[in-house]
Amino acid sequence: VHAGPIWLIEGTSEEKIEIGEIELYYIDGSRALDNDLDIVDVCDSIGQDAYEYATAIYRNGVLDAEIVGESFSNDALALHTIAILPTFRGREIGIRVMRKIAETVGYQCGAVVLKPTPLQLSIRSEDEEWMERMKMTEFGDDPELAVNRLTRYWNKLNLRPTHDPGILLI
């Protein structure tokens, strides 16, 4: 799991401005395969989220060709969460960040996936300071509406279904 801020670097001064935060899962399916391990079992030992990403795209320890097509790698990258600060919303920054990540980190992966998860309804909702900072209450509390809205947003990346209808392939 890799998590941290998203920075915008402005102009020639290269001033860094925080515009949000992100959490990614790197699933090292190639290493598991080299060690005769089933990556789904490995991910299950890590946690529920990693397990769900793995079961969505792997079969018998390898990326499922019916889902991902021909792949040159057995590794996968999952966008677990992304939150853009309110000042920067409405500019499709999340889409641009994900495209850049897919190009720079995901290029060595056989699959890049995401799960449209409304953060205002997640475990983060218990963190009042974070909820206020991110102004998550602006998004409402209807789970179905929130997931549909996020799915429409992320579909700008031409998403495809996986074995799990809640997890989508870029």
C-alpha cells in the first residue's frame, strides 16, 4: 500500500501545492508466481481490500485473460482512494492523476483497476477533521447515488468490468 499527498508543481518556480491525497495498492503477482504462490492467497493474508482487488482480476494465480486481455506482466495496480481538495475539484484532476499514474507506474502492470468508493461514506467519515477539510458532506449520504456518480466520473477512463461488479479495469 502506498499513500500520500498529491502535489501540483507550478511554473518555473516549481512551487509545490498540495491538491489532494491518494492511496494505491501494488499487487506483485509476478513475484508470487515466481515463488509458486497464489496471489489471491497472498492478498487475502494482507487484508480484505487487497483480496477483493485480486479476486476481481486473477484466476489460478495469473491475471485472467478474459478480463485483462493479453498481459506482459502478472502485476496489478489498484487505485484504492483518491480525494481532491475542494479548491481543486471540478477540473477532472482525479482523472488526470489516474491517467498519469497508469502511464508511469501502471505501465509495468498487466492490469490497473479501481473501485468507485464514496469516501464520505467510508471509514474516513469518522474523522471529523478530515471530513471538514475535504468538505465531504457536499457529496451527500445516499450510497447508491454516490457510487453511481463516482462510476460515471471514472467511466471517462473507458472502464471495463471485472469478476467483481464493484471493481473496474482501466
